[in-house]
Amino acid sequence: MCASGIKLGNQGGGKPRPGRIGHLCYNVLMDLSNIQQVVIALRQRLEPVERADQLRDALEGQRPNARQAAVLIGLFEQEGEVTVIFIRRASTLRSHSGEIAFPGGAVDTTDESPVRAALREAQEEIGLHPARVEALGIMSPVFTVVSNFLITPVVAFLPEGPGELHLQASEVDDLLLLPLRGLADPAIAHTEEWTRDGQARTVYFYDYGVYRIWGATARLLNALLGLLNMV
């Protein structure tokens, strides 16, 4: 399945430019509702967690002033579907308020690794106990221009599900458990070309029902789906 089209985008006072949607095609041979297939594929294709610092440091050399962050992309089976954990950030936050994101945040000096930071943040924000989490690996870190974060994405499997969760009201307004197969529908995805400080950047969007996932979170979702699209 593929989707294409034209969109316009703008960011931070930059001038909108036409942005053609890339052909988003996903591997129809991969059953994205089968948790075993998905987990096996990700174990084979993700970078090992032991390389988290190495990958981050390589990119940090290009962005020496970037702040360090980590997010947890948690997957588990629910009602026969591979389900992805998202949060809606609290509307009272000063930055990115009300946006959909993965659990995560800034790396503290007490965190021994980006993986530990992602686990700590997920426990603080949604009450996900680290003992329920099996880290499958990491994806390449991404840099966010607006917030100046270098984000390490940690992909994890929750064999027994997330358990009873408790949201941190000051950080999280809502918990979203969305099916991976539905998120992989190319009809809900598009890209826009935004210009900021004279530089054009591709911004990803996924419109799943009433939920709009965009920005760094959508870029990470696109990377995850791209890994599962490998043949």
C-alpha cells in the first residue's frame, strides 16, 4: 500500500513550501498484528542497547550544544493487536503542550545510560514498572531543531503488558494505546516541507482518528515502521 499527495507547511514564522508526500509503502508480508513476528524482526534490525552511548556520542559531535533525551517506544499485545504506548502531554506544560509523544524526557546526570533514562521517565510519567519492560534495542538518535534535544529512541517489548498505570498529572493528560497495524496505514500519513532559519526540513504527520501525531514523535514512528518494512 502506498500514499502520495501535496501539502503545505509552516513553522516558527518560516515560509510555507510545497511538500510532496513520499510514497509510504509497507511490507504486506509482515503481519503487524502478530506480536511474535514484530518482536523477532525488531530484535534482528535494531541496534543493540549496548551501542546507545556510541551512537549518541557520534551525533553529539555534530550537535555539541544539544540536550540529551530518551524516549520509550513500548509495544505489547492487546486484544490480538500489537499496541504502541503514547502519551498526550499536559496542556499546562510550557513546551509541546497537548502534543502526542512517547513517554520519555531529558537524561539526568544520575542516568547510567539513555536506556535507563527512558525507563525512569516512563515510570515517572505513566507508572510503567521497569521490570515489565524488555528493551529490544535502539534506533538512531534524532535531533529536534526547536527544542534542541538529541533523542535516543528505545524500543521495548512488554511481555505481560503494561500492568496498572498511573499518570503523572503535571506531565501527562492522557494515555493512548494505539494499534501498530492502524498506524501503518499509508492513508493516514503525510509529510510537509517547513522552512526554519532558511533551512527546509521534512515534517511527518500521522492522523489516526482524532489523534494527530507529528514532529519528532512522527519521525520516530516512521523510522519504526521503516524497520518493519525491511525485507
